[in-house]
Amino acid sequence: MSAGRNSPQSHDDESHRDDGHNNSDTGFPDISDPTTPNQFNSNEGPSLDESFDSLIGRTFEKFFRNVHHIPSFDFLHRASLMGQYHLGKVDRPLLLALVGVTTYLTDMGPGLRSYGARCIDEAESLILSDYARPSTIKVQALVLMIKYRILSNRFQSAFFLLGIASRFAVALRLNYDSPNVCFLAQESRRRLMWAIYCIDAGISGGNRDYSLWRSDRLFLGLPCNERNFEFDLPQETEKLIPDPDHQRSPQAEDIGSVALHIRIQHIRHKISEFTKEALGNRDVNPRTLQTSVLSLHGELEDFAAHLPTSFQFSEKSLQLRAYSPRICVFLMIHIWWRQCHCDLYRLGLVGLREALSRSVLENFDESFIEHCQRQCVDHAMAMANIFLSMQKLHAKPVADLDLALCAYQCTRMLKYAYHAKSGNLNLTQENVMEHFKVCLQAVKDCCMGTAAAGIRSDIEKVIAQGLGPRTSPSRMTPPDLNTTANLNSRPRPPANNTATPSSRPSLFKDIEVPDDGFSTTTSAPANRANPPRDNFPPVQTNVPSVPQAIMTDAWTPPTGDGDVDITLNDAHSETLGATPSTHGLAAPGGPSELNNAFEGAMDGLGLDHGWDHSLGIDVSIWGANNGDWRTNEFMNGGSGVGV
């Protein structure tokens, strides 16, 4: 099948959305190319008449057309990668990982999805067999492999591979800018490091013990505009956390979509950590918690207030991106913004698993509980409207698992609202079911893989079973989507999660941690690790079609001694919009000769490859009789990995 036959915003063939479709390999002839996976049987290969080199060419085309826009995959520079490949300078694990990811997310022909799975296994074996020699290319391959494991519902593998990738990144100092290489190489490494940070934030799910990276250990700027990266146009970028004495202005119009994605992921991570700690605290002070909620709400409003005009949500903005694969990044920025509100305010949804216990919530003012309910319903409905806008434009971009997770959370919030009559919205059964169907269609249109298939199956079951009779919130525990058909025999976690680290041993069994980042309740084959439950970090988006009647004024906690004085700007409380910014960063003049994003990517650690420069130490301490590790920066966490 030709790589460019279908429009970029759609998957190639609806018939290949199910993971198991067309996965049986027919008899393939022996492929003599030495770059093919060496563990494959001699009768298995890419196609009846296709060499591995030809498959790589199609893989590059498919990847950069349909997959590259996903933030965790955007660190590869197309011209540099293809140039290095034709020179024979791309490590085999990276090529194999690219084949695996691309065949998993797009249709490249019969049998190639299972072939890609074996490519991933081979790439993993190659890296683990040579783990003592880290390089940037190996980190790139690891990130692709980690994402593949997440998409295919193998979170245990992803969890531990991320640890290896993080150690490699520390040793290579990827969390620092690299002024000694060209702009393309700097930007590629920067994007790679931010991809690791975002993956870690998702996997840790707000549990500090599981987090390897802290934002204050990333001593590098945010990614530049995507066009500047593609065309090698150096650009100055701002830090994730600006200097305290620096007054922040609206984002320049040339800011990149990935930079905005990282910002909203950073806020989401802070919300996840806050809610996890609140749920584990047996002595919650209502005034302190309400003040913290208001502070995080303010960060979300500040994010909206500083969005450049071109990134504000509108029908026009959506239509202009309808035929670009980057529509997905644009939408996910807004979806995550909405989901962050749901994640923050579901603390007050009585009876929900992620809510505070009933005994704790009894100490809160009733207006706070009602405000939490209204916020969750408002943003869930707005999220569903975003999915509906996509479907009206027939936009079907290849999306990350995040979209499916957010659609799943949206259905949970709306089901709760229907039964609890949250905010006296009088949601009808027909209206809620229509929103469910919109969320389901979004997952069907955009999300591939075993984990997404499990989420889709769960939403289908909810639709098939119906909502049932309403139950009064005063005597009900809202129906929960936290269990699936194949998990019904397990005891359900308590509605108020007060688990301590000692009560979470299942993490190291199948990465199934109650209320953890990867714990959406999705159905999965019995022979696979259980998928993430609905507690995965949220999505946020804003939609102008939300009825004005349900958008409410921001609640303010009572003031008192010891509270932080927080003031919110209500101007942006209803829409994710901002005052247009006309101040862009001027890109310096381009280099006089062709640069390459893989500059230094083959360099590993060791005296022959700049060990001293990589770790910032004096190589003289590595004498034959000196076995001491004296790199305080390395041993004390100066490179950025948390303990």
C-alpha cells in the first residue's frame, strides 16, 4: 500500500483498528539483509517481495506523515534521520523501534503489525545486551519502545525501561543544554529529554516515590517552534519555570505546540501529586486544602490567559487544522486543560474513588462540594463537545493513548453527574448517552493499540448496559467505571483512597496501582498486563459551545490565619482564550553549512568518547589505581534524576 494514499488526518483503513486484525503472517521468504531482526525465523520478513531497506523507506514516510506529530515522538528530525540512514550511521535498535511503532499505529500491510512487535523485542534485546554504552540514539530507541509498551498495554515493561532511559539521559547530560553541538542536535536532544519527563509524569501518576524526574532538574529551555526545528532556524526559547522576578507576558505567536503541551503536562503533574497526597492524608484541613485547590485552579487560568491567539480554541482554529496531523496536538492541549479541572475537583465528588472520604468531606462547606460537582460536569461536557467538533470535521488524527484516557474519564464524570444530579443540571439520560457515544467514537477514530481497545470496550459496555435509574446522592455511591468484566471478581478499592506505599505491592506485579497514573479500567486479554485505570492524568480543553447556564463563577475559600492569599483572574474562567500576542522571538540567522540533528548522537560514555565532558569532571581522577567515584554532581542527583 502506498504510504501517502490517505489524507494525513485519518488512519489508513478502518478495518485495521482492532489489534488482532491482519496480524497473521503468511509465509515470507528469507530476507538476507543483515539489518533485519536476527532472531526471526528464516521464513518471516517484511513482505513477499520487499527488503528491509524498502520497508524502512515506507516506515519513514508513514512515521513522519502520521505519527511524528505526537509529542513523545517529535524528537526525530526527518532530513537528518534519512541522511544518516543512507550513510549507514543509524543504530539498528532505532530502526527496529521505528518499524515497531509505525506498524502498530498505522496500517502498513498484512502481517506487518506482528512483525513490528518482533522488531521491538529485538531492539530491546540489543540495547539491554549493550546497556553499559549509552548514547543519544539508544535513548531515542528506548523512548519509542517505552511508548510502544504503553500502547500495547505492557506497562510493567514500560516502567522499568523508563528507568534505563533515565539513567542513560543522566549520564549523557540530556537534561542540560548542549552548546557544543549545532542547533538541530541541541533541539533534538531537548525534545527527547522533555519526552522522557512527560512519560515519567504519566507513569508516576502523582506518586512521588515512582517519579524519576523533577522539573527543577531540567536545566534546558522548552522546545522551539516545529517549523524552526524542521528548517534549522535557531530560536531562543523560555524555561518551563520562569525566573521569579521575570513578569510573564502572553506567549509569542511562534511558540511551538509541544512547548504548550509540556506546560499543561507540568500543571497536570502538580495536580496529580496534590490529589494523591490529599487522599493519603488522614487529617485534612479543609481551609488549607481549599486554598491549595484555588492555587492550582489559578495556574490553569494563567495557562489559558497566556495562550497565543493562534492556539485559542475556536471553530476557525479547528477548521484550519482539520487536514493537518497537528490537529491532534492542538486538540490535546485543550482537552488536557479540561481534564485537569476534572482531576482537581473530583476530590469533592462524594462516593467517587478519587474523592475524599465521606467523613472528611462532611467537614467542608456545602458550597465547596457543589462547586466541585459543577466544575467536573462543565469541563466534562466541554470535552465531549471538542470530540464532537472533531467528528463534524471528519478529523481522525493518529492520537496517543492520552485521548482515549481522557474520553474515558469524560464518560465517568458524566455518569456520576447523571446519578448524583450534580449542580442541579438536570442532565437527561438521552443527553448523557449521546455524549458517551461521542467519546466512544473519538476513541474508535483516533486511538490504536491494546490499551485503547480495552478503554473502547469499557465505554461500549457502559452504553450497552445503560445508565439505569437515578439514585439520590444522599444515599448512593455513584456507579463506578473502575472495574471491567474481567475484573469484577476482584475486590474494589475503597471510595476514599488512603493507601500508603506499603499497600501498593501490585505495582511491581503488573503496574496496576490503585489511583495511579496508569490505572484506567480497561478490558484486556487475560494474558496481558492490566491497562491503566481511570485515574491516569487528565486532559484539558475548552469549547465555546458549553451552555452559558452551566458555567459558574469561581468559588473562593474563606480566608483565615495562615492561608495563602490567592487571587484569580475570572476573565478566563469560561474559555481557554487569551489576549493576542504580537511579540515573537526573532530567530538568529541560519548556519552557513548543513547541520545534522544526529551530531554526537553516536557518542557514548568512556574516555574515548568524552566521559569527562559528559559528566563535567576531570578525567585525571580516573587513574589506574583510582576506583573512587568523586563526581558529586552525578552522585548527588545534580544531573536531574530524583531518588
